[in-house]
Amino acid sequence: MTSQIIGNAPASHQEKQPVILLDRLGYSSYRGPDGRPFLPTDRWEVRLVTALERTGEAVGDELASVVGVPGAEPAPFAEAVRFQHRWGGRPAARLVAVTERFLLPAAELREELGIPGQRVEQALLFRDKVLMKEHLRDHGIAVPDFAPFSREAALTLLDKYHRVVVKPRLGAGSSEIHLLDDIAGLDRFVREHAGRLAEFEVEEFIDGQLYHVDSVVQDSQVTAAVAGRYVDSTMSYRRLEPCRDVAVPDGPLLDALLAFDRAVLAAYPGFTGVAHHEVFMSPSGPVFCEIAARAGGGGILAGFRSRTGANLDEVMLRAQLDGSVPHVPAPDSHLTGFTALYAEPGRVLRTPVVPDEPWITEAQILVGEGDLLAPPTRYSDAAAIVSVRGDTEAQVMSRLAALAERISIPTAPEPA
């Protein structure tokens, strides 16, 4: 069951092109700080498919039709896209999406409906961790030793490297990642995931610092990029500890990360858009971790915007609409960082308050008083994400530490 809201009448073909926006962020995310819509009202007739609870954000003259979909399962969203494609008797010219969970379904729907844009084959090279590593290994990129999961493959890698990592092939947000050090742990994983083992891959554990490079790409050539270091594990949420991130300053390390990023994206001929690329820096040099055809999560959007003035989600939409990315200036010399803060499960006693500081560039308060919080299951299940800027890495780190001390997210357990 979908809740449908019909807005403006369809525009004439000469005035605007119809575009379906497949969304779960809420339509307010697709506007600049000044309220300017990312989808210009003079060019696009927007047919929105969004989460039912987000339909209140669907405001704008460019919106022709809005369908709200309850729940999170992909099938109802796909059916809503089919409805929007038929709406007004004129097929949609484009189908766009920026959130990772929708990138592969969007590619499948483009093929089904005959809409131009990224196809399933290319989308899988950014989503399936086995296919992406096979592809990049064949292009000479250093990748971990890996295999589609089977007990036999895991045993072979465990015997060779003594520690392995098991990940969902289509996973995101550091969810369902398992570190295995012995056969007992492997057999426990096999028992607990019986019937789902084909959904996973297994790879050697890389002993190295994890970085990310966030890039704007035109025809497989990087036109702008910044890099960051995960100060804490992206699985800190399991311990309810902050996950901090800080930009990499100019120097040999940044040069090496950007060079590796260019080599990886050169292996994706014809790709135009935005890439979030995670890299291990091992003693022998950079090793590929994974890549996604989207902006990074947490405070990465805010950091990129602070240093370049560009919103990566808007860049991504422009790429899907026009087949080209806008010019993005070189990053400013200041650095940025962010901290993702997690809360104890239970009822939130009061909404978190962020200090009023000029060096805070963005504060995402994701919980409020009275909310009932379950234990986080992925990196994105933060209660608050706060982004900062500073002149040096040390200053950014000092400000992140101050935030962890000054922001409290008290909860109370629910009665049994």
C-alpha cells in the first residue's frame, strides 16, 4: 500500500523533462543552504518516490507527483517507480538516486523501463564486493586475497593469513562484518548464517590504517578529491564508542592516496559521478578495501562542502541527469573532521544539544527526547554526527575530543 500525493499537472514536453527521484533521505536533503533545489524548476518535472514518513518534506514547484512508501523493503519502492514512470501519460526521461541501498534497484529499473543511465553490470562493480575485487585485480590494482564465501575458501585463507574478514557482498555501513581467527569461530559463523552463506565474501585481514578518498569523476578521470583517515574503527558502534574522522593534510601520504584513487577509477571506463573509495595503507603500500558510486556517509558531505563549496549529492544528481559533473574547485587549505556519537539503548531523556562554536560546520541531531533507541547495527545508526573545521590536524582532533565531552545523549532503559 502506498500513499499518493498528486501535485502540479504535468508540464509540456517543451518546458520540462520528467525525472523520477528515488529517495529515503527526505526531499529537504535535495536543496542548498539557500533553499535552491538541486533539480532546477525550469528544467525538470520531478516525480518523487520517498519514505512515507518523509512526505511532509515534499514541497516545491518542481514537484509534479509524490508517492510515499511505507517500510524499507525494495519491492514497494520499485512498484512506486513504475507508477511514476506512467504518471501523466508521459514516460520519465531519467531515474535518479543517491543512497546506496537504491543504486542497484535504480539500475535494474532503468533497464526494465528503458530509461538512460547506469546499468546493472556497472552498478554491480560498485556494489558487489566480489565482483569489484575481481574487476580491479584484473586491472592490476592491489586487492586483498579474497573469495566468495565457503567454509573451504575461508579455511584456506585462514590457514594462510591466520585472520580473515567476512563481509556481506552487498553490505554497507560496516554491518555484519566478522573477524575470524580460528576454526571454532569459522564454524560458529557457518552455523549462525546457514542458508545465507552465498551472501558473503571472505578475505585476508589487512594490517593497515583505513583511509577514504571521496572523488568527483568525469569519464573515469578524477576532477576533484579529498581524503580522510578513520581515527576509530567503523565498527565502533558495536561498543557505543565515537567514530572520529579527520582530513588528510597535504604531503606524501595524501599524494599516495590520491594517486591510488586515480588508478582505481581509471579501471571504470565511462564512469561519471561521485565515488567513495576506502583504502588500507599497509607497510607495502595502498591496498584496495571497497568502493561505492556515491558520497561517503557520516560527516563526509559536510567536510567536502566546507573545503570545496560543492555538495556531493548535487554533483551525483547532475551526473545522472546530464552525464557530466560540474566544475569543483580545488580544496581549501583548512582541514575538517567529524565524530559520530552513539547512545545506549533505551528511551532518550533529552534531545542532544550541540555547543555554539564557530568551528562547527554541521550538526546532525538524529534522535530526540522520547525516542526509543535499539542497539545500533551499523555505522550509520548514530545519535548525532557533528562536523568541524580547523587549521591543522591537531586542532581538528582537539575539537572532536571537546565535542565528545560536551555532548551528552542520556537514555533510560525501558521497563522489562
